Amino acid sequence: MYTVQLGTFVLNLEIVVYILCGLAGVAGLSLKAKKGQVEASFVSDAMNAVLLWIFVWKASLIIVDPVTVFEDPRSFLYFSGGIIGGWLATLVSCGFLLYKGLRTNAGIKAVVVGISTMLYGWITVWLLAQCLLADTSAEVWKYALSTVVSAFLFVIQIRSARVIEWRRLAANNVLAAAVLAAILLVNYGSASAELQAGAGLAEVGLSKGQQAPDFKLASLDGSEISLSDYRGKTVFVNFWASWCPPCKVEMPHMEKLYASYREQDVVVLSVNMTSTEKSGSNVSSFVEARGLTFPIVLDEKGAVMSQYRVRSYPTTFIIDSEGIIRDRMLGAVDFAGMERRLKDVLE
């Protein structure tokens, strides 16, 4: 989840992106409505479908991970049902649009075209967001090309003045999906190769494929710990503060990850942004209350926080056994999300 920190307020960019995705689809339908190709009421229904999608996507967390919800209801604010929740939300929203569309005078074919237009707009903005947030050149090219193709298909869908027969409609959508899938899959291998090629030769930096900057900080017991002490292991460098709500929600998931994978040479190196704390004693109390067992160091002057350009809390860098940055997580991430990213690194 990508976030932006505004003082103590955390803006969830993931929700913003999905709202923009929905608005793009609604805008496409509005243009078709002006041409009389879809019912005006269907545009309003599409806006409601966007809100329904967001609700189901967030609420599906109780299905995907009920334990997390019952332990801390605030999880709804920072987590979602993930990929499973996204597909469930899509099915529910499309079903809602199909139901509402069939209650009008429009035929089922026109309703399907309307839903397709909505989906093309959604996918186009989502791909654009991935392009803008990409960390490697391979990912930028992958998503940029996908965005161009998807936008082209979206425009064609909007400009189409007639409802084509079923066989051609299905063929067009299958072909479009196949082209986008081919672009994404082919370039994904290139992104992985770029990261692997950089191992051992990478410059020090904060992007994927670069060598993570080393640092040394005092731990809670006063001993000094360096990032380089864990060379040969996969390290989750997690920046957090005791006053930060999403950090509090994420911590049990970090502990679960550490407990589950510590025997596989996986370490959580937790960097408390002590310079933002009201008192250093807050950190010890926080750690003891939650029974955290992974190593915790104190960034008392904010030097490492600045070195890693931390702007949203929490922020986590995943560093492989050779000291190369493999991923960056902005905002709170649940155990399933952490585990998925970890497996990508270990494979």
C-alpha cells in the first residue's frame, strides 16, 4: 500500500488510485451516454458500483483474514482483502451493473459493452499508476507500453458507435486481454533479470537493484547494530514510530513474519524513528507491550530516516542476501503481503 504522510495524517494512495480508476470508467460511460449509446441512469449506477467496489474490497478482509480484524478492528483502515478481495469486489460490482442495466430498456449486449468500457477505463488508469510508481526501467517500460495499449482500446470502446454481434464482441475482448497479458508477462522476466544482473555490481542507492546504504545505530540494550551485520540474510528494514497508527497495526504482522521465517535466514531490522518520538521511553514500552522479538535500533537524530528518504510511515525496504534492495513497501502491509514479497525475493 502506498501512502503519503501529512503530519500525523496518513493518506492511502491505493484507495485514491482505485477511485481514479473508477472515475475513468465512469467518464468513458458519460461520453457514450451523450451519444445515446448507454442509458444516463447507467452512468449513475456505475458511480455507485465504484463505491461498492471500494467497500467490498476493504470489507473482504474479514473473509481473507478474520483473525486480524478481530484482534484490531483498525485493520480495516489500512488493510484490504488484497488480490482475492479485488476479484471479489470486481465480481460483485459487475454483477450490480448487470442487474441495474437489465432493469432498463437496454439489451444485455449494450450492458456488457458498458461494463467493458468501465473495465477498460479502470485498467488504463491502474496501469498508468503502476508506471508512475515503478522502481526499475523494465517495470516502467512494461507498464508504459501496457498503458498505451489499454488507453487505445479504451478510446476505441468509447468511439464505437454500434453494438457488434456477440462472437466479435467476445473475440475483441479476449484479444485485448491476451495482448495486455503478453506485454506484462514478457516484461516481468526482464524486470527480474535487471535486478539479478545488478547484484554485486550495483551502486549504492534507494531504488530496486541498488546496494542498500549501510548504517549503524544503537539498539534498545545499548549495543550497536549495522545493516551489514546481516549480510547473507534477507532483511526487512522497517521504519516506524510508536505514535503512528498504521505502524501499530502492522507490528503484529512483522512479528509473525519474523517468527515464521527467522530459521530461513530472514531478519526484521526495525528502525524506530526516535527523533519523532516524544520520549525514548515510549519505544521500550511499545516493544514490551507487544512482545516484539526482532532487533530494534534507535534513529535518535533522524540520520538514517533522512538517508533512506522516509516520507511515509511505516516504510519497509526488503534487502536480499547480497545487500541489494529488492522491494519497498510504503504504508502498512499485512502478513500475506509481506510473505508474497518475501517469496519473490527468495525464489
